[in-house]
Amino acid sequence: MRQSDEQLSFGSDAAKRETATWSQRLLWNDAQWLMPDDAYFNIEVEVPLPGAVSRRQVLDAMGLLLSRHDTLRTQVYLDDSGELLQDVVKTGSVPVRVERDEDPDSAAKRILKEMRTSPFRFPGELPLRIAVLEDGAAPRRLLMVLSHILFDRTGVDLLTADLERLVSNAELPGPGVQPVSRAVFERSAEGAELSERAVGLWLETMASAPPSTFDGSLGKPAELRFVRVEMASPAAATALGLLSSRLNVTNSTVLLSSVATVLAAITGRDTILFKLIVGNRFLPGLAELAGITVGNALVAVKTNGCSLSEIAAVTSRSYLNAQAHAQCDPVRLAEAIRSADRRRGAVTRFGTFFNDSRLSRPEAVSEAEPSIEDAEGQKALTRIRTVAGWQRQNLEFFFEPYSGADCEVFSVIVDTELVSEEHAHEFLRTLESLLLKQLRSDTGVEAAQLAADAPAPGPEGRWMRKDGILVDLRVVEEIVRAVSACPRAFAVCEDGELIAYIPSPAAGFDPMRLHRSVMAQLARSRRAAAPDRYVQLVSESGERVVLAAGSGRD
């Protein structure tokens, strides 16, 4: 039950105005693209409160937090000249919603949902919304919704840690670097040099990979075009830990290499270009910035049928190098990409994402080293489900692991115009299967080896596996219709065999001529299999039907 609204006043030494930081501009660009649905980026925060504090103590602590961190008093907007600015206000107040409810769990979910559904609009409001949830007369939880343009998840963690200390009247050291100071550095000669190094690596990586990961469209996408599928898998998490120790690379490197291996099998590419989201907290001065420091980088993962250990060894170096060069001016980068695309004669699509936010948090230390048998035994606990859907997202394939309530969760968002929801489920199953298989054998990972598990993007799931080759039945139909000049030809999978049905009124139908014609067409497609034997039947109506049952071999 809503009780009241209070006004929380704050004050600081001075108002400040400076150009936006690179990270602020990056998220501002994303929010502008998604408008009017940019509330999607809002961040929910829930802070449990100790039992011995009053509402006044909580509000006083929040007032001190607002004075301590410029980011909470910042608005980001375009001035009349088109320059993106961060404007830090000196004094003011923010409303605090106060509610009392006997069911704090459900009340917290409801209040956070209500506060996050509307986007922040700058200038005109600060980048936070606050509520205090009480049980009886005492506050139990502080709830906030923050703008992602100003905060990333690590910045939120820094805020909540400070708030907990302020509520407990603990002393705090001075605040870390403020965003205005970071913007001044980025405009300096040293900042420009940092940006140019990152832009140079981005262009070099672009040139080493195909301009796109996925070919063409599957046709009509799902009603909600973008879907998020999640796999809770203790087995995959255990396998990652074991492989990381064995290969002497990070857990994240093993996962990135494995995701690339499965995507290579699906798409036929031997190099997968990933856009990374990097926290940058390892850079000087950014570890304690209570705001946003994220940047983008590129890494090209080459598979080429190599073993996972070989892929991971090479990827480890390029992955670390990319993360070390994820801070640059987004405007300068966009100009450089446009120029590179013009020279290349192709538009590069940066739609395949890998975002391992676990990198910004310490890894849990296991008391006992699990075994391969432990990992294999956990496979029965795997759960895969579709959890959300949206009509608009600026991506094609977005992979993100995170630590769930009881195990690691592996999440993928796909554009169903390119990858169906069914194949997103299959992708995650294949990823888990690959990790478990690699525990037993570190042999070369050819696309054919994964074909028994790997999904392939295709209309209505009309794909089959034949002798380790992924076959798109619709492509088969197009080929046999073209070479037989019969519009009623179609393909099915029966008892593991690829059968093309080609009604033929001609009595002198020549199967070998059909076979040669199909083989000629195969050079243009990786997604069809050639028949290796033909049987001509005559139906009761006298119509001749050619059955082409193939293994995919010439």
C-alpha cells in the first residue's frame, strides 16, 4: 500500500558541465536507436536494509550518496550545437516513494517494474528513481531504478556498497574519479592516442573476418522478432572450469572459443566476428568510478577445424588484446568504419555479440576440484527455456553468461529472421554437448563432427543431418525444381534418408542427367546434398515419380 512521497534534498560544491564520456555516448546512442522503447536499458537495484534503521537514517544516507557521486546528479543531452553534454547539477531534490506492505518480496517486484517502465528523459530529471519499502514501521528495502546511460552494473555495485556503509554510519574514503574528470582526460592528447590505438585494432580485426556472420533471411520472423532463450546448466559450468584449468586460459576464453566453434558449424564460416562489451575497470582510474565505463571491442575467432585447445590458445591472446583496447571515441570509430566499408565494398554487420559480465566479478573458488564424471552426471539437471521476447533489438545474435541463483546460466538473444527460436534452443544444447565432449577428447573440431548436434538456421526447422552434413530441405527443393523443371517437386526426410519427389510426365526421364544437373547446382550451395541413387516408379494413375535418395556424396 502506497503511504507517501517524500522529497530528498541534496547539495554539492559546484555545478559542472563537460562533454559526455565515450561510455556515456555509447549508451546514449543505443538508447536513441531504441526510442521510444529505451526503458529496456533501465537498471533495477534492490538494497536490503538492516533492521535497526529508521526511514530518516535511510533518506539521510541517500542524500549523502547523492552529494558524494556526481553521476547521480547528472543529465546527458544534446545542446543547441549538437554536442552531447553531461550536466552535473549543484543542488536540488528528488522524490522518494514510500510504501508499506506485508509481502515485501512481491511488493518489491511490483514497485521496481512500475518505476522502470518509463524511460528517463534528459534534461528534466535525474538518472535515478527511489522507493523505500517498509514492513510495519521500519524500512526493509531501498529500491532504485537507474539510467544505463550513466551507470553500468559495476558502477551500481559501487553505489550500493557505499550506501550500505553510509546507512551503518561507517566512514568512507574519498570518492573515485568522477565522470567529468574522465571526459577531460578523453579530450586530452593522451586520450586521443588511446582512442586511435583502439580504432586501429578494430579496423584490423574487421579486415580479418567476413562482413557478416549469418546469410540472408529465413523469411517471416516470429511474432516477437527477437527472443531470449536461457540454459541453466551446472554441467556446462563444471566443464568450463575443468577445461579452463586444463588449457591454462580463462573460463571466458574457453566459452568464447566454444561459442565460435558452434557458430562456425552452423554458418559455414571459419572465422566468427564478435562484438564484445567490455567493462574497462582494469584501466587506470576507472576501477572506482561510480558510473559507466563500458566500451565495445572486436575479436575474430578462427576455427578452421582446429581442436578447442588450439582455438582457445590463439583466441586467448586476441581476446585479451581486444579487451585492452575497448575505450575509444564512438564518433571517430563510426567515421573509420564507414571509410573502411567503402574501401572494402561491403557493409560490415556487427550483430554477433559476446558479453561476459562475469569478468567484472571475482570467480568463486570451489572447495574441491570436480571430475569429468561430475560434469557428465550434471547434464540431467540442464533446463532450457524461452524467457522473453521483443519486437525491436539492434542485434542478430547476443550471447551472455551470468551467475544464476543456483548455477551458471547461458543466455542467447536471436533475431528470428536469421535464427529461429527452435534453433536457439538447439544451439545451447550443442554448446553444452561440445563442452562435455571436449573433456574426453581434444581432437579437431570439424563442422561435420558437430553436425549431429548443431542446429542450422532454416525455415520452419526443415533441416536434416545426412552423413555429417547439414541439409536444408528447402534448398534441395529449389535445386530439384530447377533441374527437373517440375514445380511440384518437394523434399522430405524419411527414415534418415533424403528423398526428393519429382513427378515426371516424361516416359524417357533420365536419372543420370538429373544427377549431373544437381551436382552442377551444388557448387552454389553448401546446404543441399546430392542423391547417389535413383528409382523410377509408376503410380496407379500412370504418373511416373522419380525418388532421389541421397547421401550427399558424388
